[in-house]
Amino acid sequence: MCVKVDCVGGGPAGLYLAILLKRQDPSHEITVHERNPEGSTYGWGVTYWRALLDRLHTYDPESARLVAESSVRWTQGVAHVRDQITCRPGDPGHGIGRHRLLEILADRARSLGVRLEFEKEITPENLPEADLVVAADGIHSALRTRHADHFGTRVTEGRNHYVWLGTTQVFDSFTFAFAETGHGWVWCYGYPYDGGHSTCVIECAPETLTGLGLDAMDEAGQLVVLEKLFAGVLDGQPLIGGSSAAWPAFRTLTNRSWHHGNLVLLGDAAHTTHYSIGAGTTLALEDAMCLADALREHGAGAVPGALAAYESRRRAELVSAQSAARLSAQWYENLPRYIDLPAHRMFALLGQRHSPLLPYVPPQLYYGLDKAAGRLETLRRFKRWLGPRAARALHVRS
């Protein structure tokens, strides 16, 4: 049975859902509406891990191949703390330019017969007639806001402030750098996303932002200060701004419900997770996979049942990521608790920041217990048993 689907928002979630639905049934009438011109996008590069690439290959091998070919890869993390440098191996990570990712998905959608409409804003007043309307229009979703009481939208603002920048310094690892100032610490997360650029996210506490005067500077002035602070990792390369001097606090968004009639939320319109776990794009694409699966399993004529199944399944899948994101953000908000440890120990606990136990155990003691758990199978099993249960209990309480 042919269905008419309109996706509002031309980001990764909306485009990938359109691709999957067209692959399921070429007779489906799928349109993606994007208010911005084609090729214009915010952000620099996005990160993902091998598990996502494997899933992309399962769902659409053609776009997965192009994503893999356009990505760069790293296998370790490096932390710069004062004059110390420490490295840790990790799961292979991947970076791809956001512009390139959207280009791949848009081209693939067109090749399958999806209609793409750019520079067209869809509002609650001009919603198209469709069997299914997908709100993939981001954290500020106008479609979700129109029914805010039904969706039960809740936004929690974090303590720290951040700015998203690019640089022509190409990092060969996922790079952390912590710079001490007279007003507190400033730190960055840097990772490559093509042969000539990296993303550089810089974060600090509110008192550090105001103490350095960054909140009162224009973007050019901010870049001068930040390039000096991170000269050691930038190696003479400049930071590149995005024409905005704002330093927002991260906003974690949740919704009590994800669907209303034939309207369903996808990606950041439904949920956000702190950027420090590098999962935003992955979770958006996985939303699209889950919704496409639910629509296929329930049949085109059973949209309400499909939306209920999508919401139930996806909520359960997100518990782990949402818990990890919340704990990760809190680790950075409590950086003074860890920063004076020896650099290799601090970096080890940075890697353990998703643990629900870490905030309640003295850092030095946790480090020692974690090292012992790595050597003793009984402790390792106990940690694996206790960690998820503590995470679920804290997630429910929060």
C-alpha cells in the first residue's frame, strides 16, 4: 500500500528515513522539506563508531559505502594537561564533515525518487496533507512546540558553556587539551573529519567564561584568546569561527510522548544527548532505522500502531546513551575533582566518566579499584553487574 510521508527537516534523520522508506517500497510518496538552501549547514564534522557503520551497511549499503569512503579514522585518544601528554588506545572512531554527510544522503534520496524541497519552511499552519508527518526539525521544532502540552517537552540546561569551531589543524587522534587560566580551566575536544580540517569544541565553566571576558568579546577576539590558550595542540594553525560569538549551555531535551495523531518526532526534535559522548548523529540515524522498521512491521495502513511501537522500542534503546551523556556532562562540570590527578590517571577516569559509580567514589580509590578489576575476574564481573543496575536506578530517579 502506497503511503504519503512528509519529513520536515533535511538533516541526517529526515534524509535517512526517506531513503529507508523508499527502499522498502518505491511506490511510497516521500518528500523532505528543508527551510535552508541546499548545501548550507551548521557545524563542522561529526563522529561515529564502527557499530553505526555496520548498521548503515545493513540498511543501505550504497550510502554506507560513500560515508565510509568520505570518513577519516583514529584509534587512540590523546590528552594534553599542563605540560604533560598521555595517550590511551580506544575503539576506532570515525569523523565525517557534516556537509559531506548531508550531500551523500541527499544524493542517495534523490536517486531513489525522494522529492527534496529546499528553502521551504513548513509550519503548523501550512502542514501538508499526508499519511505521516515526521518532525525532524531539530531541538527548536516548531511542529513539536505547537503541541507542547501533548508531547510534554522538558528542557534541562547544563552548567558549562561551549563553542563549536573548526580548525585547519588535522589531529591524528581524538584530542583533549586542558588549559589552566587565572579564572579556571578551559578545555577542548578535537577530532579530524577530512584531509584538511578538524572539529574543535571548546568548553568552560560560567565563571571562567566571564572571568576571561569571552562573553563580552566578538568572535574575532574570542578566537585570538583561544588560539593562544591551545597553541600547543593547534601547532600554528588557526581556529575557524562560525559567525557567532555565543557560548550557549547545552540543552538536554526530553519528551513525555513522541507522537500525536499522524505526527511523529525524530532525532533532536525528540531527544538530545550531550555532545561529549559524540552520539548525536548516530542516535538520529538509529531513530530513522527504528521508525522505518516499525512502519514495515506494522504495514502502511497501521501508522498509529507503528508509531507506538517505534516510541516504545526507541525509548528503551536510548536509556544507556542518555545515562552516559548525563554522567559525561557532570564529569566535566566537576573537572576540579579530577584535574590535579597525575595526567594518566585523570585520562583513565575521563574514559570511565560514564560510570554511575564514579561520582560517589574518591577518584584515587576508583582508579585503584578499576585497575584491580582489570586484573581480577571476580571484581570485573561485579563491576559489570553493578554498573548497569546503578545506571538504570539513577536514570529513573532523574
